Amino acid sequence: MRFAFKKSHSQVAYCALSIRSGTADEPQKYSGLAHLTEHMLFKGTDKRNATNINNRLEVLGGELNAYTTKEETVVHATVLKEDISKAIDLLFEIVFRSTFLAKELEKEKAVVIDEINLYKDSPSDYIFDDFEQFLFDSHPLSRPILGTVSSLKRIQSEAIVKYVSQNFTPDRMSFAIVGDFDKEAILKTTAKILKKYTDNPLTDDNQPIAGSTAAEPVFKPFNKTVAKHNHQANCIIGCTGYSLYDERRIALILLINILGGPSSNSKLNSTLREKKALVYAVEASYTQYSQTGAVTIYFGCDKNNVEKCKDLVLGELKKVKENPMSESALKTAKKQMLAQLAVSSENGEVQALAIGKSVLVFGNYLSDEQVRAKINAITAQDLITVANDIFADEKLSYLFYI
């Protein structure tokens, strides 16, 4: 198991157990298995029931949580630093000693089915799942994280036990801690606790863990309009992006932030909302996977304004493909992004989660100085090159709920 530690000067400590297994690793007929497994980790071990698990850290004022992505499952905790041993032990216990009892499984399947139905009430959310389903076609990345009602009903305890035995192995895991500790001491503590659950040791001499073994996805651009009985039209214009292992992804991250990042001065927000008042929300995002990536530009608008908004989005893409940024504008864009990263990294939980994933994927994590150097090295020509590659007209796909 990979181990990573970052020193902080806080009375609060954070730890994250990251597993290189998610939706793309589940059997096709059991869509939603990875996410359901994550839920079941909280429903009982050979030592504790669900109430004991949930209360273990909460009575200490701490938190226990988890999430599933298409390529990872992550369980994490936040506690006072004097309680870190209890948090470490609980994370290992629920990952290595969960029992997945049938009676608990049936109850949790009902909870997730309700989650799916609630999700369907929010087209601005589930349009992203549909877009990736069309974008990745029959590839495992196309599967929705929540699964479907019919696939969930097929899942029995035996399927979860098999999935866990194949994927929840220490060599596919990383454990990250952010806290006010001596590195060697906390490494020794973690290793001692881990030994209760497995003979596989910890190592801080890390190597990346291979991602999906599925064949490379084949992409076919699409243009789909789906009739919906909603007041608002929900629309995505998007395409594939660079994988986690492509160095060009850094320039693409900056470009996406310039186009439609969280700040109100992003190009798309300035044009579609501030100047034209055609949308309430417009955003650009970039999700990186081990074999590819997904780039989306989302906007929600009145149904009568869909074509206007589409033309304005394509107009902004044309500008970033043709017009290099001035030196001062590029400097400002870099400073803004670096500041956003600095603000988010003040959160210890964010740091632990980011470090855990980075160690899984790359075998290490970058210091703040290394991140800053990579971003500052991006040139205006780099952005032009990336924009023309990613946003080439023949690569763009469209999904509109109207």
C-alpha cells in the first residue's frame, strides 16, 4: 500500500484511503456495483454494526465519508490529531472487514434507487452522465456511477464480495495523511494498524498503479436533441480531452478555467450571462481519466435562446483558437488559477484527497512550487495549440435537452 504524508500545523488531521477501482472496473451487468459497494462499507464489519461505524468518529467530533468515481473509490476521515489512530483503524476496518450482509444490502439498494430517482429530477445534473454515455459509447467509462434500477436489483452479496476481493487489495491502494505529526512516527503508527488487517506492508517508495485494462475507447462525435418537459433547456457542447498522463492536460486545465471556470470573469460567463443575459449558469469542465478525458461546456437557458447561446459558445471557442492572449492577460489568468488552487489547498481534506489520488495515479504528488512552475511555463501559443486540437469543429459533440 502506498503511503504519503504532508505536514500541517493544525489540531485537525485528515486521512484518505484511495482505491484504484471504480465504475469502470465493475462487471457490465452489475452497473452501479462500485458505488453500492462504497455504501455497504458503512453497513457493518465483523466487529461493528452500522450504528457503531457511524458513531465511532462522530462522538469524537470527527467525520467519516466516502465517494466513488469512474476510476477510484475513496474513504476519508477528519478528526482531532489526537484521534488519528482511531480514524486510521476505522478506515482499514471498513475496507478490509466489511461483511456485506444480505439484509443490509437490500435496504441500501432501496436507498440508492431513491438516489437515482431524485437524480432524474435534476436534468442539469444527469445530462452530464448522458453526455459521457454517448461520448464513450460501449466503453466502461460510459456507465453511470449510480447504475440503473434494473442493474442494482440484480446485485447480490456474492457479487460485492467478488468485486472487493479482486479490487480492494493493498497494492491498488494509497493512504494519505495531512496533519501535525512526525512523518516517521505516523508512518510507523499506520503500518502497525495496517498489520492487523493484512500482511501487505506500507511503502513510501511509490509507483503509479495501472488504471483500466479495457481497450482504448473509440470516439464518434454526435449531435442529439432530446425532448424534455422542462421550462429550461439544458445543453452541453463537448468532446474528449487529454488523459491523466498527457502533459498537455496542464495547458487544457488553464484554458478551461479561462473559458468557463468558477469566476464570474470567465469568457463564457462574461458573454452569455453578463453581457447578453441569456443564461443563469454556464460553465466549462474537464474530467481526466487514465485513458482519455471529457471536456464539457454546459449552459441552461430559455428554450427560445438555445441557438443564440450555441452560437455564442462556438464564437468564444473560435476566439481562443485564433487569437493568442496578450502577455498581461495570460499572466492574469495564471495568477487567478494559482490563487484558486492556493485557496482550495488551505483545506486539509482537499489536500489529503488530492495527494491520495496523485500517489495512486502518478506514484508521487507535486509540491506547490512544482505546480506553480508547470502553470507558469504555459505560453499563449500552447493555449492556441491545445484549443485547436481539442475544440476542432469535427471533434465537437452536442447534447441538448429541450
